[in-house]
Amino acid sequence: MAPGPAVDAAISADLAERVLATSGGADRSTGRLEILLLVAALPMFGQVFHYIIDAGPFYYLSKAWPFLTLPLALHGAFRLSGRHHPLYAIVLGYVIGITPALSMLWLGNAFIDAFGTTIKVWPITYYFSVLSTLALLRPSPDLLRRILLSFGVATFLLMWLLWLIVPRTHYAVDATQSKLFMYELERGYRIYMPMVFGVLSLLYLVRRMSVSPRLLYVALYLAGLMTMVLIFKQRISILALLLISAWVLYRNLPKLLRSLVTLGLGIGVLVLAITVLIPAVEALEKSLGNSLSIRARSLSLAFDYMLADVWRWLFGVGSITRFSAVTLFDLFGTDHFYLADIGWVGIVFEYGVVGALLIFGLYVAGLRDAYGRRARAPERQLADPRAEAMAAALGDYVLFLLAASAVYSAVFTPGELATVTALLVYLRGFWSTQAAMGPRTTLQPDEHVPVPGRGGVVRL
């Protein structure tokens, strides 16, 4: 087998295709059992059921999933190679080891309570678990694309089915009664559907539109967007989706047209600000209702508490659980304090500036795999334009998560970012995780690594 171009810790896509061609193809090696395992595992890695108490056993399985897949995570951490491994290991050590100790110091948590606050960040291990799963099952990019899109289609179909058949009496005002069927005074009835695969499928359509602007892609995208507006009604998520979609389409415009669009947008924004936006500020505040005032109150309390001591600001104070002996009411005199609703300020409160920078580094790592110079290298591009569009959409989803993190906590569902980054690493390298399944060593460009089960070697 002819060696491909030398790259750092990854094998180029064209070389991977030659390996596949000589070994019967990836789809042949991915049998029905492997496909079923992927279909069963990906929703868990994407934290689809993590907060949906309505899902019963799937809810509890999602909570236990980081610990059930810990052997996979250890395999991925110690038996696979990847340039993001050190960063993810450092972040995990900080949020699972240092932050709980600080919460015992600042908040008076007992050891069990302090460890309980780490449950939400254990899904960061999914970066290693997903890499390990992909390395063992070896799905092709096209198979992954079809599975991810199938979940996206199922998301929107299920939303409409539930919207039409579930009676309004099943919708709850109290989030402790239902996290799926919700009623709010400002937004009315809505279904809080986990949208990781739904949004990803819409971003895939945007990528397809940017290459081949077919009416079908536009119609499907608008149908999905309408579903989110009418049923999902999560304002920040919808706005983030629109922003990322517009950015992707704008980047793919011809240069002259892009300049004209930029000029038109500049004039339009100026006119809109003068005639519409400024007079509408008060109306917007009223429409947001209590959610805005609660966020403002949470921000004020968080800043006051952090600024009282420089060490709190630098390293954070940790958090508490609803079962902790110390409650938020004890600390702040109010139950309306939500770290998950104040974006990066909540991250700094819990993990400090140091921890926030480390967590932000995870987004940077994903964005580098999506838009960095290495990711744009010709040998990294997938031959199938549909698979390439899915790889690009995964990168866009990282950007979507970063945009949404301005309001929603970056550690609310950290498994999404970890999973998407692992998928990006796998798709952009494609064969690199499989070639590195042997014991990790420090390799020079001329050294060889046996490819497990392939009967050959690949030059790195």
C-alpha cells in the first residue's frame, strides 16, 4: 500500500479511501450489530434524554451513561492518539478534582455533595468514549451521515406527532413534573425537545444549499425552522441557528456578491436600528417577562459573591445540588438563582476564570478541527460531497453551541460538544483513530503503525 502524505497524528482521507478499497470498504466491516450499537449509543452520547424526566428509564440510563462507558473512555484516553487528549484530560482533572474541593471550602459542601455536583460534567469523557466507539466499530462517513440525518428527521416528526396527539392537560408549569411538555405564560404550550440531531440536520441542509441551492433543501430547512418556532420555542437556540446559517451562506457567496450583501446589510441594520429596534426595546423586555429579570438578578448575585474574594474569581467556588445541606437560599436569600441561565458568568462563578478558559479551550479545539488550516487541507476533505457536508455541519454545530453558550451554560450538556468534536476528529482523520489502536508511542514521520485487522501498515 502506497504511503500517503505525512500529517500529524492523522491519516489523510485519500489514503483512507485506498485502505478501504483494498480491505473491502468500511460499510462491509460495519455489520448490522455494529450499526445497531451506533444507533443505540449516539443519542446517549448526545445527552438526548439527560434532562427529560418524562423518558423514564432512558433518563436514568443517560445519567449513568458516563460511568457505564468509562471503560471506553479509558481505552480512548490511553490506547488512542489525538492532539486534544491533553486538553480534555486537564479539563476533566480540573472540573472533577479541583472544583469539588473548592466547593467544600467555599460553600460548605460535604464530600458526597461536592462529588454530586460533578455529575453534569462527567459527559466530557464522551470525547474519549466516542473516539473509542468509532475506532472499534469503524463506520464509514456516509453511514454516520445517514444515521445522524435519520435521527434529525425523527426529531421533527416526533415533535409534530407529540404536538398533535398529546392533550394540553399533560403540559406542566412546574419543570419538576415534566421537562418535555411545558407551559409558560410568555411562550404558551411548547415541547422542549432535545434538538442536537434536529439542529445538526438543519445545518447539514445549509451546507448542501451552499453548494447546490436546490429548492428541496430550502423547503426542508424552512419546515424544520418553522417547527422550532411553533413547537420548540427556545428563543436563543433559534437565534443561534439563524446566525450560524446566515454566516455559512454568506461565506460561500462569490466575492462581488458578498461585498454587495455586506453593504446592503450595513445600510439595512442602520435603518432598522433607527426605525424599529430602538422603539421596540421596551416591548421586547415585556415579552421576555420573568426570564429576563431572573437572569439579571442571578447575574447581580453572582458578581457580588465572586468579587468579594479574588480567589473565588480566579478558581471559582463550585456548586451545590438540590440535595445538598447548603441551599442557594442559604447563600443568597432567594431560590431564583440559576447558574445555567447566565452563560459564561455562571461558568466563572463555578469554575473561576481559570476553569472558564479551559472549558472555552474545548470549543476552540472543536473549531480548529472544523475551520483550521489542517481541516481545510485537500487531503482532509471527504470524497463524497454529502459526507463532506455533514463534516462541515458538525463544525457549524460547535459554533452553534458557542453562540448559545452566551446565555446557556457551557456545562449544561457538555457531552454534545465532546461527541461532536470526536466525530469531527474521526471524519477529518477518518482512519487515524483506527490506525492508532495499538499502545501509544511517540512517532516520527517515518515510523509505521500496524492497522488492526487490516494486515498492513500506514505511514504517519
